[in-house]
Amino acid sequence: SGGAAAPREAASSSAGGPTPTLEGMVESIVSQLLSKDVLKGPMLEMRGSYETFLGAKGESLPAEELQRFRTQQECVIAICDMYERDAPMTEIMDKLHQMQDCGAPPQEVIDKLSSG
């Protein structure tokens, strides 16, 4: 990410009060999207879908793919637990990034979520 994104910020904030920045607005939107009200239900569904998928197909998957899907499943379980204990949003985001780093979830899990 480059450094030329916010040249106006310093000039506009001198007018009295703090002005909302693009970064602040994006952070607010992301927080709303990741909120317990929005994301907890789908995460709980995914937790069950991973369990079903890995129970049915786990042994037939290549070892590397199986490990990747198990890591994703662990992330989903952890995120569900974080919502239960009202963990800070930054902690939830870190776990979502970790899950995203493992690539796309199994198609069966995605299909269940979208039909759910």
C-alpha cells in the first residue's frame, strides 16, 4: 500500500473539529459488517458445514488440502467462540485474515451457506 492516499487529511482537520477520513469510514463499515449481529449466524452455519464436510470427505482429500480445510475450520470455531465472549473486533479480524490466508473454503461449505 502506497503512501499517497491521504494528502488532504492534514489540511482539512485544521478547521476546528476532526473530520471523518476515508479510513475511519471504511473502519466503521467493516466493523458493522463483522458485527456479531451480522456475522455470527453465518459463522455458526459454517462451523456445522465444516464438520459435516470433513466428516464425509476428509479421508478422501489430499493431505495438504485436508490440513488447509482443518485450519479454516479451527478459525471458524475460534471466531464463533470470540463472538460468544464479545472479543475485540481486532481479534476477530485477525482470525478472519488467518482463515482467508488458507484460501477458499470447500465449495460444499460455500454452497450450504448460500442456500442456508
